[in-house]
Amino acid sequence: MLEGLIDRFGDGAVLMMAGALVGVIFGAAAQHSRFCLRAASIELATGLFGPRLSIWLIAFSAGVMAVQGMIAFGLLDVNEARPLAATGSMSGAIIGGLMFGTGMILARGCASRLLVLSATGNLRAIVTGLVLTLVAQSALRGVLAPVREALGGLWLVPGGEARNILSHLGMGPGLAAGIAGLVLLAALWLAHMRGVRASHAIAGVFVGLAVGFGWLATYMIAQTSFEVVAISSVTFTGPSADTLMGLVNSTSLPPGFGVGLVPGVFVGAAGMAIATREWMIERFGPDTPMERYLVGAALMGFGSMLAGGCAVGAGMSGGAIFALTAWVAVFCMWIGAMATHLVMGRGAVPVATT
């Protein structure tokens, strides 16, 4: 079936369709579950193991369990994926992760959360997301690229086993999947104890499963295609930047997984918001100063490109394959977010909105 689709529509179109399907699942699940690393980090910073933290743990552990389980059963091979195979930057993961975490607090949402909220009518998220995307593009190929390259080159780690945490631990994918399954059960129990609705917890599981679907879909297409296809999964900063620049600079976009992913997430989140009657216009106001959002967006845009991904691209997709730099990046995102929240002196735990 997959070979027939590729023969009929081409690699790029099939990748775009796969990205759109994964995006719809992720967007709908992320919107309904209130999946948000920023809100989870605030709960942890204030010593509260609450509903947002439980949802993040559910999504993360479900993603790890799905990906490592597929590897254990021989359905997936991620050794050639860029987060593992290519040379990585530890300095970029540390500095970029801290910047992203700080920006996430200032902008009241990470890259994925801003995209999801944009689909629900949040104009603050749309403006912030556009600035984030522009800065990310500048850091990738524009005037900020030399700064990113200089910071990223301070501490490099070779690709292969050096970037694979499981290789360092001597642990196989089956054991990793089993441990992730136990963490998932604990997170589901925590969610229940914190009064999280069952539908929200289930949606959190689907956030993680979407990451697994992304890895599996691109791997299967790569195995079937005669062309070189990069194995990847859910990530937002790079695809959002490429999509925006493509729309600005060209009359057509070259099809690919990321080109389908971004609009797919938007459609999935919008559909869920409309179905649950949560779609509404939200604007900047006295309690939501634009300048803070813009600074946060700039920090996240540059930080994500330096760290090798956003809170989902590095934290979820890279984390699920146990890429060393991805785990370092998401750890630093947590540290940056928690420290910024404590410095700003916000004791209350807000809901996961921007």
C-alpha cells in the first residue's frame, strides 16, 4: 500500500500526508489535554506535583514507551536519525535549552503550545509565534547564524554511540520501554489523584503516541522510497520557519513531513477547540504586555535552533530515542523555566494558556 502511494503521488506528497495525519492527532490531543511544558515546569518550581506535570509525564513516557517498544519489536530503527547519527552540540543544548526555558516563561508557552493556541483564536499566540519563527529562521540561515554556529561549536559530541544514552547505560530498547511503561502508570495515577479528567489523561497519551507515529511513518517511507528520506518526528521550530519562508518567498512549497505537520496541528487543535466550545478570540491586554511576549519569542526562536529543537522536537521526539543532546536540552529548558519563574516571583500556578 505504501509503495503504491509513493509510486502514485511521490515521496514528498506521502511524507506531507503522513505529517498532516500526525499533526492532526498531536494538535487535537495537545489542545484537549492542555499539554504544556511551561505549565508543568511552573508546578514543579513551586513544589506542586499537579495536573499539568502529570500530563507532561504521561505524554513523555507514552512517547518513549511507543518508540522504544517499536524498536524492540524490530518495527523501527532510528540509528540513522539526525539526533543520533550526526555530530551534536552539548554547548548548544545547554545554552539554547536555558534560553528556550526562559523565553517559554516570558511568552507563556513553548513553540508547540503557541501553535496549538493560535488555532483556538489566541491572537497573542499568533503574534508571538510569528516572531519566534522569524528569529528561528534568522538563527538558521540569516544574520544570527554565525552567532549560533559559534556557540554551538564550543562543545561538540560525535554522532553514533556517543550520542546514544542507552549505549552509555548498556540498556536495550525493551528495558527502556518497560521502564517508560511503569512511569506512564505512575503518571496516570498522579493525574487521577490530582483530579485530571480521564479524557485529558487519554489525550496526553495520544500526544506521546503521535511522536511515535511520526518516527514510524518517516522510517517506513524511508525504507520504501528509492530516494534518501530523513527519519524524523514531531518538531515545530524548523518546520514552522521553513513553511513561513516558503509561503513568503515562493508560489509553492516543496512537500515534506514538516510541511504537512504544521497545518495538521493547527487543524487538529482548531477542530478540538470548536468541538469542545473552547474557541475564542484573545488579545493582548494590560496583564499581558506585548514586549514580554516578544522577548520570550526571540529567546525561544534562537534557543531552539541552538539546542537542536524545541520542547517537543528535542524534549519529546529526541528524548524518545534517547539522544544525549536532546535530554540535556530539555533538562536545561526545565531549569531555565523554573529559575525564570522563581526570579519573576510568580507563586501561583496559572493554567496552560498564553
